[in-house]
Amino acid sequence: MISDKDEFSMNEKLSWKVELHNRDDDELLFSLQKLTYPNSGIYSNGELSAKYLQWRYFGNSSIKSRIYVVKSEDRSKIIGMRPISILPIQVQDKVRKCLFLTAVITHPEYRNQGVFTSLVTHSVNIAKKMGADFAFTFPNENSFPIYKKNSKWHVVARIPVYIKIVNFSNILLNRIPGLKISSNRINDTNDTTRLLDAPIQIQQIKNFTGEFDDLWSDVSKSIQVGIPRNSKYLEWRYLQNPVHHYEVFSARNRSGRLQGYIIISSQNRDGFHLGIIVDYLLRPGSEENLQFLIKKAVIEFKKKNVDLILSLKQRNSNINRQFTKNGFIPIPALMKSKRVNFVASIFEPECKGAVLDSGNWYLTWGDTDNV
């Protein structure tokens, strides 16, 4: 527990007073979210905002979260919020505490006045007291330049996005209003046939059993840096999420042993119906089977009439090959979100080399807080 004295001493050099959020003021928090993101499917709905807040920051006992805010001078409204989450991260042969920064929001009338910087600085100070060895976040294009200017933060990667176009006509109409074009939805009729010849059995599942702990134990030996994907984490992240719906497909070999999984979600964004490959994991030596899980994902997305299918590009060339086999390409320059910004700050020098090397990270879209 942080005392008032600790909070004051940590804030005396900041331009704004940052304080621990009182849950009695949740409605003020929801008002800030709705004002800042009126078109958000989550923040524009107070009931959904409340459910998401409870799930994201207070629904997993393995993740220690707090929410810090800045209030207006008359204390009638919250003008900035910064949740912090301390979660376990595997770094080589150790599991370390890490600060994951999510969902920073600044009131539109108070931008460029130091609220954002005060919240970030305060969050880092708190995280160090809680034993975190480093911090990471995925800033959007608005906040990314602020991190780049701060010498304590390092750009680990600007992760490329892979894309598979399913509906050309809707994409062109979205980018070129008034264009007349006949329907041009791609139908790969051979996808289902190819799955029948796959050396694995793919089925949809509704829970994560102890087999997934065994899978992570095996896979983690070949991962340098990554969030532990054990059954408890996967259950919380994907099956208890009150806002987004995810579908999980497992892959087993002919003897019935779990070889991996893929997790997908379809969401409406920027005028498109998107299919997102959120997470996937394969046992070492069975990465070739990912191509069949991707085929299954493509089949499911086409049933949902998505326009585009997206995934983050990996540093592992063998994994990337499985995507290119399925028709994925780097996202074209004319489209938004060509890359995902990924930055980190180091508190414990011992882990600096491992954390700042982007090639060490196992990252999928599910590691971010925006899908």
C-alpha cells in the first residue's frame, strides 16, 4: 500500500498531482472515456466500460493492477487516467515482474499540458516500488512521438502487419467513395479439402485444460521473452473477456497429443469487417502445422464475410512462411496501421539486452490491449 507521503514525494516534481483512483469515482472515469472516444464500442457504453474495467484490471489474481488519475482543480472531473498492470514475463530462464502500460487517456481540453507525461512518470515510479524490472507498452500514433523523445524509453520494434484481402470491392469502395465495382469476394474452395489432408486434427474448444500448461512448458524453452501462456492466463484473456468474442481452435496429432492452437476474433473497425488472428502457439518442431490452423481461421472468417484478415508479423521466418503460404502479404502503404509501435523502459540492467532485442520476443496481437 502506498502512503499519502509516498504519493506526494513522487509527485512533487510533476506538473500535475497523480492519485490512486477511488472506485467510488468510476462514473467520472467512464465519462472521460466516453468523451474522449465517443465512437468506441466499449467506452461509449457505460455498462460495457464497467465490465471491461473489472475484467482487465481486477479479474486476474496473477496480474497486480491499479488505476491512477489526474483530476481537475475543482475535482469535479477526471482529466487523465493511466492504469498500470504488473504481470509475470518470461525473460530467458527467469520469470520477472513487468509493468504493462495500457489505456492512457487525456481529456481533450487538457492535452499538451503535461498530463500524459505526469501519468507515465508516476506509473514508472510506482512500478519500481512494486518490483518491476522493466516496462513495455504499445503506443498509438499520437503518443508514440512522446515515448521516442524520452531517453528512458526505447523503440523495441515497429511490428509489421500481415494482411489477407478477402473482399476487394468493399476495400476499394471504403477508400474511393463513389467507385462502382462488382462484388469481388475471394473464395478459396480448396481450403476445406486441404484441411482434410492435414496431418493434424483441428477442433474448436471452449476451455483451456491442463494440456495447455504442458504445451507452454514445452514451448517456453525456445522463447526468450514472452507472456506465459498457461491455461489460467488463456482462460482469463480470451474466454472471460466481457467485450470481445474469441474462437479457439486446437490442433492434435494422430495420437491425440495437443500440438498447438490458434485464437481468432472478428471486429468492425474503420469501416471494415476485420478478421484478426489474435494468438497462436505451436510445439517446437511442429511449426509447419500452423499453416493448417491458419487455413482453418481463413475458412471461419469467410463464413463471417470479413473484408480483411490481419496478423502481426513474427521475427521467426518459418512462422512467417506459414502465413505467406496462405496468401498473407505485408499491409499495403495506402492502408492505415501498417505497423504496431512497441516500446520498453529498463529498470533492471540485467535484463536490458534480452528485452530490447526485438528478435527475442514472442508477440501476437493478443499481447496488446486493443483486440
